[in-house]
Amino acid sequence: MTMIMSSPAGKAVNDRNAHSSKSRPAGFRYLTQIQLILFFVQLCLPFFYFNYPSYNANAGGSSAITSQTGRDPPAVPPLPGRKNDSQESSQKSRRINENKPESSSSIDRNSNVHVVGTFNNVPISYVPPSSEDGGLHSTAHCIGEHFHDRAWIHRSCEYRNICFDTEEKDFVLFRSPTEVSLAEAMKKHKMVQQGLLTVSSALNTSVSLGGINAFWGSDQNALEWAPIIRNEELTEGYYLLPEGTVLLPFHSFAAMNIGHLFWDDLLPIYSLIDMFEMIPDMTTLMPLRYTLKHRERALWATCDLRDLTLKECKQQFKKVLPLIGVDPQIMRSTEDSILNITDGSDAAKSRYICSSKGAAGMGVLNDHGFKTHGWNKGDYEYSYNAGRGSVFNRFRNFLMNNIGVDPTKLVSSEPPYIITFSPGNSRDPDRRIRYNKQTSALEEAFKDEILRGDVIIRSVQFNSIPINEQVKAVAESAIIVGACGGGASTNMFLPKGAGMILYYPDKPSGRGHNYPARLDWDYFNNAGYARVHWLPISEKDSEEDVDLFVKLVKNEIETISHH
């Protein structure tokens, strides 16, 4: 390629061109003219290549389709498992273009996709049967393997092209011929049989559908799960969820309790999509509560145990799902999911509803692992959450962003300082306490500051207000005071630099614990954005303890004022 440069070397080129043309042979002059023509052709070629109307749109993806037809990019692009025209020969691409109808209403996998109905209120399109360009196949990426018989509890998997089977009421993966070949080879390999050879992309890798309750005993094994595997690609038609949808099967730990819902359901769901970095491209999170199969009775203390607990679970989910960006109408169970076809068809054309992305495996992603929340002495032998402070902070920020509350706001070092009490925030009689003496003592200690408006003391009945109002009330507090347990779960929304005072039952209660129960200590003590202080309930109203409480609050305000 001829280059014209403005450097000294370029000057030499121009000097040479300045010599009389008469001194050059005729052939040399013609060669120079040809070189200049070639140069301008090369310079202009990209412009014509990308703007000429007959440019091959299929070879360029959705952006090329837009430039050719003037239509918007496809609302639901083809799944990654489908072969596209860029993988075929240029000759085949030209043939597809030549045979393609000119009508703007024509539909193929690389153009507009029409919505034909909904699955659990999420729009779906229909992808017709495939023969010429191969079928849909799935892939998996599993992490957390530790080469033990119960490794399934520790594993989490990301799936590409995962489908929900409306007849089986379960999730399905489809093997490509290559995956089938690998699976057959592994089945026969002696090292696999001895547990010495593992593959992290095996579709049949089992995981735990939810967090493990230590009280379930051997029933914990009911949570081991793997998708149904079809040893072939999906070539029949199927329904397709929008691009950016993440299908997520999970088993609820005990969602009727708000603390379990936060720490054992929402935190693991967030951790799962965060570890696989799904959040930036995620447009719709679609959790499906998995109803365990082949059991006469649901696991102890879970949603499906009885009608009452199921009703309470649904009420709690409806309240908090907006925190993870999920419309409550979207989340249903595997047993009561709804496929609604609106294109006039007499019946569904497929049993499969597919998504380009999915994830499962939440066994150890909650806040306590195999321990309980702080009821037993063994719960304090080690910290399960050491070093997870940044995860907890991102979790908090994710929840707040989803309801439009700024998570980056720091506690103000300037007055007014809001001290929020949370009275009667527990069903448990041991923790259903009031703070009359503490409130009166603070009003006396800060009477001048209260008159100036520098200190505000208030009580909030959190369980009586909507979740977004709860979050806002906590987020504007400098200090929050309450009893530990599920009712304190919203304390996580304190601004960075704030203080938290938690009262805990320090005496045996006869309700299954005989040890001081600093419930959820392992979460709060490892959340790096707030200071946490633990005070025993048994002596909370004594003169000595009230005096210490006032001194602690004064110290907190001084600390915040220098934040």
C-alpha cells in the first residue's frame, strides 16, 4: 500500500516525485498512476463495504441487520447454542440472503422476533423447528468442587441454554454431539469411576438447590439436584425468554421468617449471580421456587410443609422480591408456573421454555453454612463469613439500588443525628422487648441537642410499614437499636459509618437453646460498613446497664461526628 507521510522520509518521497517526468521511462509514469488509483480504492473501500445496501446482513449480527433494514435489533436474539450464518461459508450466507423474503414482517432467527405469549408474566417468543442449521445445545460451568461425596453441597453452576420443561416441571439441558461423546468416554473411564477425574463442564453435575438446615439430618440429601439431560440437541420448536433473562431454580430455606428469607434465600441468590458476573448483562432475574419431588412430606420448617407456611412464604416473598429487582408476579414455583399463549394458537407448540442463561447451586452461599444462626455453642467456634464484607456490601447496594435508594450515601458527620429504636421487632417472647428506660435516659442526656434539633430520637414499628419505607428509615439513621434475629435483618441498610446496638437473649429460655444467642452475629460482625455492639437483654433495664447504654450512644455520636 502506498503511504504519503509528512515526516522527513515523506519529504524525500515528494522530492523524488518533483524530478522531471521526461527523465523517467513511460512505463514508470504509468506504474505510478496505477499505484495512486489503487491507493484511493483502498481508502474508500471500507465506506462502500459498510454502507452499500446489498451488504450481507447475516454475517454482521444484529447491528448489521439494523443498518440494512432500518429495523431495531431483535428483541430476543437467537440463543448462543444455535449456529448462526457467520459460522457457515460465505456462499451459503449469500444463498440465504437471496432466498430471504423482502417483506419487513418476515421472521427468521436473525431478525425480528414476535412475542407470542408469556411465561410467568415474562414475554416469550417462539423459535420454530430447526434442521438446516443444527439444534440448540447447552453448556455448563461448575465451580466449588472439593472432591468429596458431599461436594454437591458446595458446587454452583452457570448454564447456557437451559429450558424449563412444562410437562416434567423441571429444568432440562441438551447435549451436543461433542458433549455426548465426552459423556460416554467419561462413563467408561476408570479414573472417573474412582472419583479421580472430574470435568467442570459436565452437564450432569449435581448441586444443592438451597441452603442446608442443620436440623434436617439425612433429609438434607433431598436438596441434591441436577437438570434433566437430553442426549441430543433440541431441534423441535421452543419458546424463548428475552435476552438477558436468568433462570434460577432454588429451594427456599424458610421464607416465612424474614431473617431466613434475607440470609438463606436472597443472599445466596445474589451471591450466585454475582460470582458468575451475570448482573451487568441481566435484564430479568427469574427465580423459580423448586418444589421437591419424590417426597411424601416437605422438609421440616419449609414453605411447602403446610398450607399456612406456604401462605406466609408467599406473603414475605411478595414483600421483599422488589429488593432483588423481581416483580412478585414473575416468581412462582415449579408446580404452579403459567404458560400463557396469546398468538391465537389452540394449544402450546412446545413444552420447553428456554433461556440463554441460568444458574443453580446455593448450598453454602448463605450466612451460616452448616451451622445455625447462633443458637448453639458450636456456632461460635469459627466465623463462616470472614472476608465476605465486600460481598455483603455489594449485596446491600444491589438491594437498595433496585428500589431507588442511594447505597453510596455515608452517615452524615453533621447533625441532626437520628437514633432509631425498633421495639417489639420479634415474635419470640425473649426478644419482644421495649426500650422505655433507654429512650427516657437518652432524652435526658441529649435534651439540649434535642431542643436544637441536633439529635432526633424515634421509634419505628418496622413490620407495619412497606419494605421500601423500612429501607429508607434505616438508611437515614445514625444509630439503630433493636433485638437480634429476623426483625433486625433490615439493619443491613444502615449507611456506611453508622452504629448498631443489638440486644440478645443471654439466658436459657427453654425454647431449644441453652447458650447466649447472638443471632446472625456472623453476618453483622463481618459487614464492614457499620459498627455493631452486643448488649445482653437480662439486665438491660438495670441502672448500670442503662448508664452504659447512654455512654455508648454518646461515644457513637462522637465517632460519627469525626467520620
